Amino acid sequence: MNVLPQPELNERLAAILAISQKMNSERDLSALLDLIAREAISLLDCERASIFLLDRDRNELWSKVALGSEEILRFDARRGIAGETALTGNIVNVRDAYSDPRFYTAIDDQTGYRTRNLLAVGVRNQQGEIIGAFEALNKHAGVFTARDEDSLTALASHAAIAIETAQLIGELRRNSDELAQQNAHLWREVESRYATHGIIGAGPRIQQVVRLIERIRDSAVNVLITGESGTGKELAAKAVHYNSPRARKPFVALNCAALPETLLESELFGIEKGVATGVNSRVGQFQKADGGTLFLDEIGDLSLTAQAKILRVLQERILERVGGRTSIPVDVRILAATNKDLEAEIVKGTFREDLYYRIKVIHIYMPPLREIREEIPLLANHFLKEYCKETAHSTMEFAPEVLRKLVNSPWPGNVRQLRNEVMRLAACSSQAVIGEEDLWEGMPAPGHDTPQAPSVKVQSLKKAVAEMERTMIGEALRQTKGNQQQAAKLLGLSRQGLINKMKRYAIAG
Ligand SMILES: Nc1ncnc2c1ncn2[C@@H]1O[C@H](COP(=O)(O)OP(=O)(O)O)[C@@H](O)[C@H]1O
Ligand SMILES: [Mg+2]
């Protein structure tokens, strides 16, 4: 260190401190490099200054070609005076550039600038690693002094911190942009999977469910979904959620049957720290679903006490944690599912009528698979495609006799059982066509358990459609007690359209 007269030293230090403050508020790397160069030029009273940063992956130095330019200059990190400084960390002060063998003239050639003299110092980060070189070119009066060496070294150490911060922020920004993009992509996937399209079924029973879900998409009413186990209740609940304005808020599923009575309350409402020894506070499912949807699966299995507590939250929209003193407001939409007959439970006194009416604002009934056998080929092929996609397997198909057997099996476990069976068949079959030999010997025999179950005949499509239309029109008229206007609405037809079809099928009005 050379010794400066005290007032002058103070002046320099104050200038460097002021520059350092400016640098630390610049988060953009390109603008920061310009700022550092500008400040060095005025501090050292020279023509140019630039920072060369070390790219360790490519073992190159790079810098901006000129102030304000986005053009980048790159060269081998072992070249030139900047290279030597970046390698050794030594200060290099050159009085006559072109007579120094280390000087790398190619840069002047490239930029069209003529270097007379230069000063280079290493740029070290706080860990002491060299991250680049700092060069000042062409002192206005004379050559660079020892004082300039000290100033540039001090400036370089402040610059290093600001540069690393800006690089880190740039990287974080790029990562977060990438994450945001991935996130948006995943949301589109989830939405398209459950945007009712996840519910497969071409016939009227399933289509009715799909239309109902679409009809209530803008509301936040509570929905009760009933049906046997494996009929798609949870699938329907997700479709309701992902079609609603709450789609991007949480969907929290809770199986009420799987929880012992003693844990239910803390699971639902959360628990305050220290209620019992060693208990940490925990957020309950109601709070996790805040702003979104809470799916209460197997709600028919809740005890009367638990029912009372849930009802209170639904009525007052606030909850209290176990052992807590404060009330926490919550905004939760409830979707509930059960395979029990809740009206019978009400009669028995095991389900609260008031809770029933609160959750059953809309009722969705998922039919058992044996009642919608016409959907089996579609479902089976859908699951087979899903298997091939998930396992990156080439396409497979069912032999017709296998489909016929699937259609005629009793399926007590409904769609879930069908899905499992298809996955098993696909995994076990070594051929592209799944044949009868792949069928499980234990698979229930056709017609067994449901002797009068209708099977799907192979007939002309036109005839099958006509039959289906005739049945649906008959059913709609029955449901509306012969009101053609209402029946047409149910079927999604105009009244005239309905009358035309009734004439075609000779249905009495
Ligand atoms: N209509 C359907 N279309 C496509 N997949 C279905 C359908 N119904 C049920 N599934 C599938 O069957 C399985 C069981 O459905 P799930 O919703 O869990 O039934 P539940 O809740 O009534 O027991 C899931 O893999 C689900 O995706
Ligand atoms: Mg379920």
C-alpha cells in the first residue's frame, strides 16, 4: 500500500463507498457492469474500463464490448493481461501496451480501439475466489499510478459482491420463470384431466352426470355424491372442483372412515401446540382446504359428535383448533361422498338431518357398473390406453371375445375393479392383442350374480342408437310426467326436435 496524504485518502474512500452503495442497488447484471465501468472511468480519470468475468465451465473470459452495448466479447481465459490477472490475481500495470508481450492485440483489433497503457486487477469474491479481472485503459494524463492500483483494487472488491448478487438474482429469476412455466403446464394437465373429460361414458347415465357438473361450474354449492364403492365418486368430486372457480386452490380429500374418533377432531380442525405433552401445533384439513374444496369421503361413517362439529363450521364458517382459544375463519366448499343410504341413516338416528340438507344441495348419483354395461368397452379401452401411455408400451387391444367377457362380468367392485383387471391383463399379456388365454381363471363368470343383467349385443350402430333414443325419450317423458317442454330440456332438444323424434319412433305424446 502506498501512503496517501490523509485528506486525499478520505476523499477516495468516500468516493468508493458512494459507488459501492450505487452498485448494490443495481440488480441487473448488464446495467451493473456499465455502472461499474462508468464509475471506474471517472475515479481513475481514464478513457475506458471494463470488467472481464470468468466463465469457469468454458474456461473463458467475457466482457461487454462497450458501455451500453449488449454485445459480448469472449476469449480463452489464458489470453492477454486480463487472462493473467484472472489466473494469478496479481496487479498488472502496463505503461506501453504494444511493447508488452502479454498484451493481447486481438481485442483492440476486434473493437477498433487503440490501447496505450492499462491497469488490471483481479476481482475476488468474499470467499477469496477470483471471479474475473478489472481493467482500466488509457489514463488521460500520463500512466496509472500506485494510487490508481489501490483504488481499482478497492473498487473491484466492492464490485465483486454486487456482481455475484446480480448473477444470483438473475439465476433465481430464470429459475422462477421456468418454474412458473412448468407450473402453468401442470395446471393445464390437471385441468384437462379432470375438466369433466376424465369421466368416461357415452351413455345417458354418465352424460347426465357430466352435464350436471358443467351446469354447476360457476357456483360453490355443496354437493353430495352417492354410489357404490368404485363407481367414480372421487373422480366426480375432482371434476366438480377442477371445473369450479376454486380450481387453482387446494382440493383436500379426507376419508372419514379411516380415522379413529379420537383423532378426527384434530385432523379436521387442527391442534394447538402443547395440548398434551410433546404435541406440536398442526393445521387441520379444513384450514388446508381454505379457499378451495374439502372432499369428505365416506361421510356416512362420521360419528354424531363429529357431524355436529362439522355442521357448526359449515354454519358459522369459523373453526376452533383443539385446545385453541381463538376462532379461525375458513372459506371451504364441501363435497361429500358415501355409499350409504343417508336417508335410511337419518331414520335410524345415526345421521343428522340438518347436516344432510346442508351437504346435499346438489346430488350426484354414480350408477354401478352392472347398470351401465354399455360403457364397459369404452372404459376398458380407455384404461388399456392409459396403461400403454404410462408404461410407454406400444399400443395394445382386446380380442373381441375378451371384451365380450368383460362386458358380461358382474363387477361388484365397479369401475375400480374393471380398471384393475385391465391393468392386470395388460401387464400379463405378452402380445399386442389381449386374448382369452390372458383372462384370469378366477374372473367371475358371465352373468353370474346378475342373471337378468342386459348384455351388449353386437348390432348395427344405427339400430342401437335408435333404441337408445327411444328409451331415453320414454324415460324423460316419464320423469316429467309427459311435459314435452321439460322433457325436451332434459334431453337437450328443442320441443319441435322432440316431437319429430316422438313421431319417428311412434311414441304417444
Ligand atoms: N366414469 C369413469 N371414467 C373413467 N374412470 C373412472 C370412471 N369411474 C371410475 N373411474 C376410475 O375408477 C377408479 C375408482 O374411482 P373412484 O372415484 O375412486 O371411486 P369411488 O370414490 O366411488 O370409490 C378410479 O381410478 C377412477 O379414475
Ligand atoms: Mg372412494
